[in-house]
Amino acid sequence: MTSPTPRVENERKKSSLFWRLLRFGLFLGGVGALAGAAVGAVAFVAYSRDLPEFTDVGQYRPKLATKVLSVDGRLIGEFYTERRIVVPYERIPKRLIQAFIAAEDKKFFDHHGIDYLGMANAVLQKVTGQTKKLRGASTITQQLAKSLLISAEGFGAGTERSIKRKVREAILASRLEGNLNKEEILWLYLNQVYLGHGAYGVQAAAENYFRKDVQELTLAEMGVLAGLPQAPSRFSPFINPSAARNRQEYVLERMHKDGYITAADKTEALALSVEKTVHPRDDSFLDTAPYFTEHVRRHIVETYGNKELLEGGLTVWTTLDLEREGYAETALIDGVRTTDKRQGFLGPVAQLKDDQQTSKVLDIVERKMLKGQAPVEGSPVLAVVTAVDVEHQWAEVQIGKRLRGRLPLAGMRWARKINPSQNWEFHKVESVREVVKQRDVVLVQPWFSKARFLERAMGAAESVQKLPDESEVNAERPLCTLDQVPRVQGSLISMNPHTGYVEAMIGGYSYEDSEFNRAEQSCRQPGSAFKPIVYSAAVVREGFTPATMVLDTPITLRDEDIGKSWKPQNFEGAFKGEVTVREAISFSMNMPALHTMLAVGVKDVVAWGKHMGIKTALKEELGTALGSSCVTPWELTSVYTTFARMGLRPEPVYIKRIVDRDGNVLEQHASPNDPWQTHAQRIDSAYRFLEERPRRAMSADESYIVHWLLTQVATRGTAANASRLHRPVAGKTGTTNDSFDTWFAGYTSTLVTTVWVGYDTYEYPLSVGEQGGKTSLPIWLGYMEPSLRGKEEPEWSAPAGICNARVDGRNGRRIYTDAPGSFIAPFLCGKEPESAGAGGAPETLDEAQKKGGI
């Protein structure tokens, strides 16, 4: 056997080395592959953690807006982080689906959910540093996955430009494609996608941009919506109509090329400009009933939490009557503006230094207030005084860049200097120079005819004579009345006494200026509006009747808080010695109320106030009889509702029913008398009513006596103007010392309403002459008249335990023949006053003081 040659030996060694290296390389490759697979598996598990689960569409639980509805089901407010209205796939127009596919993913029905080439290119650019941001084409499925991640993780994490986020998005997209069919993915996408201005999904967007249901969209409108997903702000038809138009053209062109529409369809859709197509959705919260809706919002947050409010998709049926809310807003705003002007002029908005400043202000008015349009007749607008014409007693004013008007003395006679000690009727302005000067910036209301101006002007006859001819007044040359933003505030709350429904609530002059709800949150001294609580305690505890004689004599009170004594006065400043309860309450006499409280007991009256529904702590002092302890308007409304219901005290109801997104009833407070309920809901409410009857605070007989006393106030006393309602009415005025607060709480058989007017602080009072009957009662009438128009208001029926008797008003004794000063009043049967034959003489003041002067 011969030895191998050196050459053969070398070749053998080389071959052996090759195989060893190959085996080693294969070993390293296998280890690397296993390591890579392990790393990939770990990364996959890590990136898959906490991804939203979607094995079927039933697991789709998006964030939904909470809707707040009026008593008849109209929208009055929404609360949300994502405004979304989920709509079934069958209700989404086929062409709208095609528009989104054409614009976003033409191969949607052919791929498996991921654009691998686009994704790889994006990752490569990121890794190689060609771009700092991770970008790449996304399919509809990937866009859906991204949107779901944003909803689940928040905007920051869901939109992070990183490989991790892109991988998580791809994993979720792959899962969606594996678990759902294409139609289900489209349904999720079209309900989930963000389309700008707070709208998520096509239904919310259709409402946002076009005030339409998604089924009502035209092809042109579909083109606008389908162009939004890539950049909702940049392509917004509100912000950038030209960009929205370009994007719309692109979408329609893609639809045409893909065979979804014809050339004629495209041409017809493009015939209408974007600006004429879009109509912004109204802000239902600010435009409808912000104070009421905010009250409901706070209840939901306190009961269910803020997350449930903003994301839970609750439906809240409230008690708000939209028509009555509108009447309340109009009456309160008009009343507050009128009252504020009686206080005097707050001064010009600004005084400009030169023509440059004048030009700048007029430019701002033109661009920001008028927005290039003519002013609306009667709507306040800023104007600059350009000249003061003393001869004609008017000021020339410039409104924006194009409009000139005149501000006559007749339109500013109210604008005296503020002085609460003066009655405005005797201190009207006599010259234009007392009010304005050149370059003053003032708020005015333009009127386009002389007749309309005269309807609104608060001027006397002599000043009205100095006006331009009718032919000189028009929309280009208006006559103006001086205006100002009120400093006076007010509130109104109205309740149905039979259902407990709060049907209207206005918490102030302007919610945008002040969200403080004075109807619910403001604790103010009620003045004489508290007296019915004192007299009702006397009726129940001491057996008082309308004929009970009460002392009208001076009393000195000690205020320990300030260490001073004071003597309350009647409004007229005189004392009558002794009067009937009817006389005392009708004319809101102070001394009889104090003597009545003494008869009942201060602590007993305070306890009675709590029993009747006053939840705010009342002072245990004699001054409480005159309303020195603060109460809220809704507390007072609750008390007067008890009188209207003949002693039953229903709790105020703001919310009829709350239902969650799955139809589960969370709260149910609806009345069986609610006409807006279904038959089944009424039956349910009737059963609940049997278990939750209103608490009886007074017997029907005793309550009727107090109610009758309040009818006397509203027909012959301090609130006699309430009889202008031409319906059975009862109520009580209230005015505090120096007119810091003015009230009227009144009711018919179907509606109880309380009005308060005053300043928010006690820095300064309203002017002399401002009282509940003059200041608050007109607002009450302004609301009640339209609210009850065309509706029957039955008389109150006396309970079986009530008997009527004629009374001599001089001494409270029963008489049997009509006589001057006598009246017929209700009494508990068997408790009628004793007869005095022909009648006795009234007490003199001296005789009365011997009985109880303090």
C-alpha cells in the first residue's frame, strides 16, 4: 500500500477543514436561527401584550358619547372624549363605503390586512436614518388597528412613531383579518375612524359637517368625508375649504377610475362648492339649556364617575321642557337688561385716543363681530362715536367700516350716572353730552325703521320729537339705542307641582360669562318671600286663620353679630295697631310677621322651615321671619310647590330616566302622568309611585288656608299684577333691605315658578323703587304667559274639611251680611270666627301696643 502523495494529503486536509467549517457554520446558523426565533417570539409576546381582543364584532365596545335629552326626547347636550354614534353596516350607504375604499385602500378586498412592502420600506428608512419619522402606507385594516390602539392606550402611545407601535399595529391588523370578514372590518372602521372636529365615525361626521343622517348624504358630501382620514384638520371644510375641495376631487376621481361612479356622477357632485355644502352642527349644550344640562352632568359624575359620563354612552332623559326653557330665557334676559338699565350707565366700553386707534377698533368690529355681513337688527354691536350733535340731540356713530348710524337722546335717556339712592324715573338724562363724547366705544342696538326704534327706545315724548325723518332711517343708516352688558343678575326655576318635574331653569344672564347657577347654588336672603313659611307654621301650630288679628306695632331687634339694635319698619313706614292675617300677608307687613313668629316660637319656625323643604341652615333669630336667612331659589320653589299641592311635598325631579349603552335602566324617576312615556313605562311608573308617594308636609285643609292667603297677595296685594295672567294664581313677593334681592315665587294649578333678581355681591344695592313686584314679577309674567297659552288652568277645589265664612276686616269677627271691608275666607270647619253682632271697632295703635309692643 503506497502512501498518499503530499498533494493528495493537502487536498484531503483542505476537504476536512471545509466540512468542519461548514458544520460549524451550520451550527452557528442554527443557533442564530433559534436565537432569532426566540428573540422574535419574545418580541412578539411583548408587543402583543394588552392588545385589544376582537374574535368577533360583539366585542367592539368603543367610547360613546353620553346624550342628554329633553322631556320629549330632543338633544340638549352631549358629553364625550370621542363623539361617536355607532350605526349598523346596513345603514351605511354603499357609495360611501366605496368612497373610503377608493380613497384609502383600493385593494382592500384582495390583501390580508397589511401592506408589507410599505411597512418594510418605512422600517428601513427609520433604521438607515433616511427619515426621523416612521411613515408608511396603511391599509384600512391597519388604520382601524391604529385607531383602536389610540382609543385603548391614549393618543400619545397610539400615535408614537416607533417600530414597536408599527409592529403592534401589524399584529392587531393581522388578528382582525384572521377573526373577522371584510364587511365586519369595514363596519368597525367606518364607526371608529376619526374624521375631525371631535367626530368619530361616519354618522357623527355626517351630523358634524352636514347636519344629516349618514343615509341622507349626497355623493359630493361622501367625497368630502372620505377625504378626511389622512389629515382631518388639513382637509377640514370648516378650516380649509380649498384643501377640502382638492381632496374631494381626488376621492371622486379615484371612484371614477375604479368604476364606482360615472363621469357624469363626478361632474354633478363637483358642481356644488364645499362652502355651500357644509353646515356646522349646533352646540346643543351652549345653545339650549346650559345651566340645566350642567346640573345633570354634575349628578352623573357624582353618581357614576367622569369616565362613564365621557365614554359610557349613557342616555339621559330629563324633565326639561324646551319650549318653556326658551320662554324662561327670553323673559329673564329681557327683564335683567331692563332692570340693569334702570340702575344707570356703566360708561363706555373704551375711550380711544386718536384716529389710528379708531380705525383699528372699527376693523376688529368689521372682521370679528360683523364678519363682513350687515348687523342684525336689534342685536348689540360695538360702535364708535364720531360726533356729538347738540342741536339735534344725537350722536353720530360708526359701526364697522361701512355703516353709519345715529344714536338719539331718545335711545339713551336711561343712561344716568349710577346712584342707588335715586329713583330712575325722576333722573333721566336730558342731554346727549351727559352720556357720550367723541371717540367713545359703546354698545348699541341698530334699528332699521323709525317705528321699530320708537318701540324699543326708553325715551320721553319731548326727546322723541328730535329724530330724523322716517325716510332717512334704513339698514344703511339705522337709528340706535344705547346698550350695555348687564351687571345685574337673575335666575328662574319652574316646576310642575303634580310630577315634580323641573321644566325650566335659567341660572344667570349668560352661561358663557358665568357658569354659576344662581337658581340652584346661590343662597340669597328671601325677604318677605319667607313669610308664608312663618304663617303656615302659625296655621298648623297655633291655629291661625285668615281672620286672626295680629299686632302691627313697633319691635326693636338686637343683632348680636354687629352689636347693634334696629327697628324694622313696614314698607309704608306706618303702624296700624292690629290687622288680620289676610291684610298682613297681602301687603307684606313686617311687624305682624315678627309678632306671628313670636307667637309660634323662633326655634319652632326654624324647624318648620326645615320640615317644609329648606335645607340651608336658618338663623334662630327673629329677623328670619323677614327673610334674613339665605335660601336657594330651588328650595323656595319646593316650599311653594307644597302649597300648590295642598300639603304634599314632591322632591324636584331633573332626570326621568338613565339608560346605559346596553339598555339597562340605571335610574327611573318618571311620573305616571308623563305623556311622553310609553304605555309600559307608565305602568312601571305607576307601581313605583305607589311605593314612593310624595311626603305630606301639611294637611290638605291647613295647606289650603295658606294657599288662599297667597291668592290674596296675587290678586289684591303686593303682587296684584300677577292677576294679569288671567288665570287662578297665588304667590308672594320678596324684597330685602335696600333692595339687594328681589323675588317673586308664584304658581298656578300646573306650574310653580320662582324668580330672583339682584347683584351677585352685596357691594351695592339695586336702586330705590326696585321691589319684588316691580322687578321680579314682570319676568315671572313674561315666562308664565306664553308657557300657559292655550292651556286650561282649573281653579283649586277646597278640601272637604274647609268651610267659608264672611269676616269683618276691621276686627276679624264673623258677620252674615256684606259690609265695606268684609271678605269671605276659608276656615277649618267648626273653627270659623265668632260673631260680633254688628261688628266691633278696631283696636287703636295704643291699645294694640299694650297687648304686645316690644
